[in-house]
Amino acid sequence: MRMNQNRNLQWIYLGRALRSFITAFLTVIFPLYLAKVGYSAARIGLVLAFSGALTVALVAAVGLFADFYGRRRAIIGLAVLSMIGGAVMGLSHAFWWAVLASGLGGVGRGGGAGSGGSWGPVFPAEQPLVSESVPPDRRTWAFGRISFIGVLAGAAGSLVASVPGWLHHQGWSLVAGYRLLFFVGALLSLGMALVSLPIREKLPDAAARDEAPPPIPLGTLMGRLGLTNALNGLGFGFLGPLLTYWFYRRFGVGSAEIGVLYTMINLAAALPYLGSSVLAKRLGAVKTVTVTRGLGLLVMLGMVVAPSFAWAGFFYLLRMMFNSLGMPARQSFVMGVSESRYRSRVAAFSSLPSQITSMITPAVGGALMENILDIPIYGAVFFMGLNLITYWWSFRNVPEGGSLKAGNSS
């Protein structure tokens, strides 16, 4: 059984590496491609907002499908959709085709530099697979390792974002270079499906017969996660999809410069993922998340007053390093307090509020950017700050074992 678990992790890690590689360059080039073909900031925001509705539907579908029919099958199906989305985007930039490609394929909707691909509809299927492939005491370590691998792959993928600029110097148009990368993403998505085929898993209902009753009522857990994630989604909707466009407008940089920055961020954010399990053992999962995210928000405010692209990029790099320290602890905590047969549903439906609210703010932020250029930063800090306060208040009394008690267990 242990050998099968180790083999599962190898294939899961490889799938994350491919997804992070693809997401890294598509996140950079997608809004820039739309800008080059004539989209305004407001229209780019609308594309991202409408595509978010499709993403929400996919997250919900994956949460239900994966718990009933298997997480491996869900990941394979999503890889096929990603392949279709990339091909569609390479063929047409019409508004509704752009919405369809972004929503179904995850084009341009990664978790941002340093996230290691920890975002989107694949996550509700992937998280339980990782959690069930290691003993409970190594769960945070496993989530740190997969994020580490994803970040390194993302660093390599960010460099690919400079390819359209290089091709432009060879006589290609920038639009043609961007379209080429969409087709490359489609081909690599096929690889994602293939590396998921060898994964072996026990169906969730069968696995649940071998475990103790859940330590926290499902409704309580879902409600608290839903509230905190809704606030985080509002913040991410301001920051994530519009950040490359903000760099472009504020400092006049293109995909090559942003791609290099994101590569540096991915490399800098890699090591903190490996240190998350150590920090969580000292502080506890909830306090680790609270402290690291709080520090990340403070340094992100420096982007507003940054005198140059280099300084703004440095502050964003620091922010992502702090986030990296807390992310594996948060993922492990959620899986640890969830019953195995419901883990995909918990991951999916607790994140749906985030997906829904992140649909709203790109359109709002894109429209406000016409008059207040720094609105993505201000909006992100405000709502992510509320998320931080709510997260601490909701889970400060939940010990590592998952049971609620009256005292402060942190």
C-alpha cells in the first residue's frame, strides 16, 4: 500500500508540474493578448468576470463528481477541457470565445506567481489525492512538496512568456506569438491527462469505512470556510487577473519583463513551501496562516508607492514568499478536519464563495482602473485583510486534531 502511495505522489507531482508550467505563461500573456487585439481594461475585466461563472460551475461539478466517481477521472476530464480551451483561444479572440476558453481551460486564471498552480477546478480533486497518499503526520510536508514542485515548474513556465517578444524580433507579430503559446498550452494539457492515468485510488466511500467519525460537523466547517474564502475571492479578483495589466499600465512593461519577474518570484517562493511544515509544528496551522498572510499584506502595500517596476516587483516577491509559508499548512488543516469521502466536496463547495466573489471584482477593478490605476492593490489588501481577521476568528479554537473546544488552542 505504501509503495502505491509513493507512486501516486510521483504522478500527482508530475501533473502539478505540467499544470503550473502551463498556467505560469498563460496567466502572463492572456490579458496582454487581449489588450493587443483591442480590448480595453474594462472589457478584459468583463472577460475574466464572465469566465469566472464557468469556473464556478466546474468547481461545483468536480466536487460532486470526484467524491462519487473518483478524483483521478476528474483530473483527466479537466485536462481535456484545458486542452480544448487553449486551442479555442489560439483560433479566435472573439469575446465569447475568450470567455469560453478562459472558463473551461483556466486560461489566464492561475493563482498568480508563486502559487504553484494551487488554484482552479483541479484543486478539489487533487487535494484529497495528496492527503490520502501520505500518513496524517506528513500531510503538511506533502502539500509543501507539491507546491514546491509547482513553483519551480511555474518559474520555467514564466520564462516562456518572453517567447512572443523574441519571435517579434524575428519578424512575427506579437499576436501570432501569443497564439502559438495557446496551442503549446493545449498540447501540454494532453500530457496532463496522460500522466494522470497511472494514479490508483480507493473510491471515497470505501475509504471512509476505515476511518473515525469526522471531528467537526460538515456544515460548521463549510460555513466557516465559505465565509473566509468569499472575502479572499473579492481580494484575489482585484489582484490576480489584473496584476499583469497593472504592471503594463503603471510601468510600461511587456510580457518579457513580467515573465522574468514572475520567474524570480517563483524561485524565491519555492523554499518557503518546504519550511511550512516546520513553522506549523511550532505555531500551529491557524496561527501560521494568520501571521504569514498578515505580513504579506503589509509588504504588498509597498507596491503602490514603488518608484519603479523593479521595486514593485520586489514587494510583490516578498508578499508571495510570506504566502508560501502559510499555504501548505492551510491546505493540510482543511483536509485534516474533513471526512475522506467528503473531501472533494469540502474543497469545492467551501471555495465556491471565493470563485463567485472573484467573478465580481475583475469587472469592477477593470472599470475603476481607468480613473484609479492602483485600485487592484488597494482592493486586494482591503478584502484579504478582512479574510485574515475572519479566518483567525473562525478557526482560532480548532486544535490540530480538528475538534472544537472553548479555549484558544493556538
